[in-house]
Amino acid sequence: MKRRDIRAREVSSQGVAAVPRARLALPVSSIRSIKGMNDALPREAAAFHRVEQAAREVFGRYGFGELRTPIVEEAALFQRGIGDSTDVVEKEMYVFPDRHGTPLALRPEGTASAVRAYLQHNPAAEDPLTRWFYVGPMFRHERPQKGRYRQFQQVGAELFGAANPEADAELIAMVRDWLAALGLNGVELQINSIGDGVCRPGYLETLRVFLRAHAGELCDDCRRRTETNPLRTLDCKNPACQKVLAAAPTPADSLCEPCRAHFAAVRDFLGKLAIEHRLNPRLVRGLDYYTRTTFEFTAEAGLGTQNTVAAGGRYDGLVEALGGPATPAVGFAAGVERLVLALGEDTHAPPGPDLFVASHSEAERGPALKLASAARGANLWAEIDPRGGSLKSQLRRADRLGAKLLIVLGEDEIRSGRVKLKQMGMAGSLGAGQSQEINLTEAVLEVRRALGIAKGGG
Ligand code: ATP
Ligand code: MG
């Protein structure tokens, strides 16, 4: 047993008692988040939310419902579902024993869990077509860099029960619509077919023969993969390997007739949907269960080499490989952090509050709180400065937050019931800097009117 395994086992059986005393004595302020696992502060979280919300909306139009699976599964699920010879299972999974010694894994991807849920709940008994999407964190022990983390968010979708090329085209169209809804520019779609159980074995042998002949020029990983998972060599990032592999036979050269027809039909449907795409004969997926169509969306902006934002394909063999009935399926997964990076974080500066209520003195704090609360009750974003402070400092804060409207409450305002509704920076019905006198009792309605939410008099 490796030392790391022993330590994990001890932690699981002894709980916190296994944490060395010296570490427990450290002040918490010296504890940092785990390398490659990042906090998202509100501004970044809002960007995540926009990406996820757009997915929910667009996927809903295609009839996809949300699936939420646990973040932890039995490690065997991924070992069998993803394949022993993939990077994900070989090097990237977080595996640890639970208190009974059962190996568990933090999920590295969503498809294996979706298939597990599909087999466990058998939705096909009700409807032969199952359309699920998911959103959530995935975990892979990779070298952290821009666009590559150890905990990252994926949005993905799986469509079970349709073998036809329309299904591939629809799924690709759905991703395209989502990326378009996000306003992502410079997106390119690449597609390929890697064949199926009929034609792939023959292709892999042809590829092996080629790779063995060039073994001396390949990296250690590719030499090993020549025997274990030769398809993976095609997407090796090592420049020396890429040079050799430029001359390698590609899956497209060996497709059997049904695979060829399927691929041609997918491309034809994409054409009908006006979805531009580029054929990339070296596009393979790192995961063993893919058959036929593979695709990737890349975005150019701000990502460097980590420029694949969404990737997917058909995996007709996986459900059966995990012990279920033969079930065709097609799916994809996208990296939310990469999308946020590609979208550029500053493109959506957060909007300011609709209303800021300032008070001259202690005496107006109560009425100010009450007015802000009433505004929130009318679905407005309203703020006061809960620290009180001078009027000047409150106004400075209103300005810094980018509040659209301002009401200042003083002794006179409370006595007369008349207040000034002042337009801050934004151009609205009153224009920047202008103000209007209104009744305090109608303030919320007037605020809504000034924001263009409520119309007419009354
Ligand atoms: P790569 O070749 O970039 O490692 P992959 O083939 O491992 O990608 P998939 O397993 O297909 O990626 O995951 C789908 C998408 O999830 C990727 O295209 C990417 O946008 C995102 N993704 C994958 N791994 C990470 C990671 N470690 N950090 C951030 N995003 C990731
Ligand atoms: Mg990877």
C-alpha cells in the first residue's frame, strides 16, 4: 500500500483525531484553500450564475430536465465508466476510502454518474427518451493553470435512447444556442467520427502498427498508450508526438459503412441548421466510452491553450458496459470557468442598487430602514448604510455603489411627508442629476415609475 493510502485510511477511521496536533495548533488565518480549488467571490459567482442560468433556459427549450447527483460516488463507477487507461482515472482522480474502507471518489466528470442514475432509476420505463442536464463541481488532480483547476464547474447534458444522427445534431445545436445566448465570440466547432465497435478495433490495430514503427520518436505516455489506449495518442500535446502523428492514419479512414453514413447525416443536419463546423480528423475524446461523433467548441478569447470550452460526443457503448441494456446516448460537458474567462469578467459590471436611502440623523434611521424594506418588498434592490455615519459619507457610498435613485430623509421630510427623489448617474425618465418632489407614502411607486417599471399616474 502506498503511504498516501495509509494516511487516508487513518484519517477515515480516526476522523479529526488523525489531523496532526501541530496543524491543529495553527491559526485558521494561515489555512489557505486547497491548491487549484478556488473561492468565487460575489462578482465571479454572478458570472457563473449567468452562464448556468442561460444553460437552464436554453436546455429547457430542448426538453432537458436537471439531474443532480452526489459529488461523491464509488470509485469503481468511474474506473469502469471512464476507463483505466485514461488520464482522468490513471492520474487525476481523488480517491479515498470511507470508514469501511470502500474506495470513494470525488466525481471527475458527470457522465458516469448520469448513467449510474439512469440505471438506478430506469426513466426509460416511462419514456424511451431521457434528456438530462447537470451543473456542478468536478474534481481532477491536474496541474493548476489558467482555465485548468482541481475543482471546476461543469455544465453538461446527456440524451439517452436515440441512435439517430438527428440526436447528435440537436445536442450540438443546443450547445451552439447556449454559447450564442451568452454572447461568446470567436467560437469554433470541430467535429469528427471515431467509429464504433465494428470498425474501431481494426482502426486501432492499424494505428498501433504505425505507432510501433515510430516508437522511438514518441513520448513515454504515447509509447505506453500504443498498447493500452492508442486513440489517446492522437490528442497528445507533446510537439514531437504531434509531428509524428500528423502522418498517422485517422479514424475517418477506417469508418464502416453505417458509421460513415451516420457521420455524413450529422454533418448534413448541421448544414440544415446553419451550424458551421470544421472537420478535425484528429479530434478524439480522452474517455474510452465514446463512439462515432466527437465534437468540441473552442473559443479564442483570453484562454490560451486551455481553449476548449465544451466537448462531447456519442457513447453508445457505455450504458451496456455499466451493466444496463444496450442504450444509445450522446452528451457533452463544458467548463464554466473557461466560459467565464472567455466572456471576459469586466464585460458585465454589476448593476448598482435601484434606490439608496440616506438619513440626516439618528432620528431618521427607522424611517429609512422602513422605506428600504418597503422597496425590497416591491422587488427593488434598496440599500441604506447600516453603519449610519455622516450624510456626506452615506452619499459617497451611494455614489460608489452606483445607486440609480437616492432619497435623503431629514427632519423636514419626515414632518412634511414630502421627499426629493434624486436621479443619480444613470439616465432615466428624469435624467442624470435631476430630482423630483414626491410623497413619502408613495415613494416606492414613484421609484418604480422612475425606473420605468411602473407606468402612468396614480
Ligand atoms: P482537456 O483536454 O482540456 O484536459 P478534457 O478532455 O479533460 O479537457 P472533458 O473531460 O471533456 O475535458 O471536460 C469537458 C470540459 O470541461 C473541457 O472542455 C473544459 O472546458 C472543462 N474542463 C476539463 N477539465 C478541466 C479543469 N481541470 N479545469 C477547468 N475546466 C476543465
Ligand atoms: Mg483533461
